[in-house]
Amino acid sequence: MGNSNVVDMTKGNVTKLLLQFTIPLLVGNLVQQFYNIVDSIVVGKYVGSKALGAVGAVGNVMFIFFALCMGLSAGVGILVAQYFGADDYEKVKKTIINCVYVVGSAGILMSILSVVFAPTILTWMNTPAENYQYALDYMRITGAATIVVAAYNAISAILRALGDSKTPLIFLAIASVLNIVLDFVFVLGFGMGVEGAALATAISQCVSAVGSILVAVWKNPFFRFERSHFRADKTLIRDIYGLGLPMAGQNVMISLSCVLLQSVVNGYGAVVMAAYTATSRVEQLVHQPFNSLGMAASTFAGQNMGAGLHERVKEGNRKAMKVMVAFSAIMMGVMMVLGEFIVGFFVEEQEIIAMGATGLRITSVMYVALGVIYVMRGTLNGLGDAKYALVNGICEVVGRIVFAAILTSIPFVGFWSVWLTNGFTWILAGAAGYIRFKQGKWKNRSIVDKESMNSNEKISRVEKELRSAC
């Protein structure tokens, strides 16, 4: 299409398309994690290690509340990508509108539930008394902002499905600078502690969501609606839930497994909690190249699946795996050499720094398995294989429960079991994704029926959108 905010990935050099799409996503995700890390550094350095441990514990449980919105947004992204690949532009617009109804209501519901049940959840997680109030304050503020997280995930998923990974990046960068400034203003200037860090993040997320939406409405031709587009479409809503709920379930199960592991971490006391939180923050950065590549693979697979180009889907998966292996090798080397230096950004205590650095070295040797998870999950999600999403979630829950139970029972392993459990779980889930893709069942998962569209219909739709873009 004749618009820089829309990219057709059904033709052109595969590796070039993947990298062009991945790099803006990677920059955006790194920027986002950078301001998350600034939160952690400010909290750890100026509020204390107990507050840092509390923020880490809340991060895992809050992802459960974000999971439904993220899953539904991903379902919308799959629909948009496949309809775009099939040149069904009316369905693209109708999907965007129905996304507002579905994801918006989910965001409001999750905001309410996370605030109301925060004390019960933290008690259930065995949060130590010295961390409890910090965790409660942080959870209530971030929980109330779940609707904002829902809005940003939805608009980002739609824009990515249309090949635009740059617009969310721009506003994420703006929000990141704002977040850092507000961190220092609220925490250091006003002495608001973890509440200030949480409020800074919430305000910044709001800026990135609103900014992305406004630019999409202004520049993207698919956000130019007619009255007919605003009708609720039962079929589209059903498809959004059909694709989104399994992925939400996957996200919930992954989050739940992390919460269960966090309860094991909490049982080892405040020192291990702080070390594990620091390494978790570092590995959020490690996840970003894989996450970005997985998103690129998802959009690539979705558009080409809608176009019926199965061999191109396979080629995209192969090229993405090669890029992932290169990322893994680089990041493993960094962790092996600079472990203490990196963890030292978060805390002052030498015992925590040494423990965290060793934890990073343990997990770094299994980064390839983590990368396989993201590439395979992204590809299969883009293909509409909703059943696999649940399989992947189950693998992570089973892995973290079983490996934690076994490893913690071995005397000489002790608290190192929490890092080993993550690594072994990545291997299990990565193998499941690889096997699922190689089975080839995804070839029959297409949501759109491309053959049912005749050539005249396709040409008229293309001409109409080109005129609207001028």
C-alpha cells in the first residue's frame, strides 16, 4: 500500500523484512525496559533493598492481570494481520473497532480486580512482613493503571499487524524519558517511595498509549472509519476471544508459574529476593531481542498465512531462528563477563551482587532455549494456532513446579534452584514449540478463506485504500 505506516510482508527479502521490523521493536522494548530498570535502580538505591524485592514480587503477579488484555490484543493482531494479508480491508477496520469493545471492557475489569484483591494476593504469596507494605502500595497503583496497559497493547498489536513497528516506538521513547524524569521528581524530590515509582510508570504508560492512538487515527488509512464499522460484530468478537483467550490463558499460566516460583524465592528471605529481583530486571533486557523477533515472526507469519504462502512462512521461521542464535551467543558472553558489574547497578550489598551475578551465569547458558520459545510462540500465534498457546502455558507451569520441587529438595543446590528452574523450564517449553511447528498442523489454521475472494474484489479494495491514503 502507498503508505509508510503500512508494510506488506508477503513479498520481498525475508531476512531484511524481519530485521527492519524487529529493530524498531527491539529499540522500543529496550527503552521500555530501561525505564523499568531506572525504577528498580531508584527504588533499590534510594528506598532500599526491601522495597526493591517488593517491586519484583509485584511485577510477577501484576502480569496475571495484564495477561487477559495482552492475550486479547494479540488475538486482534492475528486477525488484522491475516485479513490484511488476504486484502480484506473492510474486515481489518471492523476488527479494530471491535477490539475497542473487547479489550476496553477487559482492561476496566482487570483494573478493578487487581486493586480490590491486592492484599489477599500478597498474603497468599507469603510476602515477608518487611516487604508487605511496599508491595501493597506498588500493586494498587500499577493495578489501577491496567486499563492504560490494555490500551497500549491493543494499539501496538494492531499497528504491528499492519507492519508499523515505528509509531509505538516513538511514543514509548517519549514516555521513557518522562518516566525517568518523574521517577526522580516523585521519589527523590517528593519522597514518595515506591508509590512515586509506580505513579511515574502509570503516567508514562498513559502518554505512550494516547500518543500512539492519536497518530494512528491521523496517519493510518485503516483508522478512517465509516458508521457501518462501529456495529458490534458477533463473529469478529467470537474470533477475538477464540484466539485471544488461549493466549491470555498462556500468559496467565506463565505468570502463575512465575508467581509460584516467586513464593519459593520469598521463602529464602530478603537477600535472595533482592538478588532474584535484580537478575529478573536484567533478564527483562535479555528477553527483549527474542520478544521483538517473536513479534516480527508473528506479523510475518500472520500476513503470509492470510495470503496462503506456506513455504514463505517456513522460510521466515528458519531465518528468525538464525538471527535468534546470534542474539543468544552475544548475550551469554555479556553475562559471563559483566555479571557483577550489571547487578551492581541495582544494589550496594556485595553478597547480593555476587549471588545475582552467579544466577545470571547459570541462566545465560540456556538463552538459546529461551529464544526458541519466543520465535516458535510468535510464529504459531501469528498462524492462528490458538491450541498451542495453552500447551506452551502448561509446559511453563509444569516446568516451574516440577523443577522447583526437585531442585529445592537437593541440599547442595539450595536457593540456586530458583535460577536453574527457569533455565530448565525454557528448555522444556522451547522443545514443545519446536515440535509443534515441525508437525505442520498450523497449515490448516488460517482464519480467512482467501480462495473465497475473487480477483475483482481484491483489486477494488486495494484501489479504494490507495485512494484513501493519498
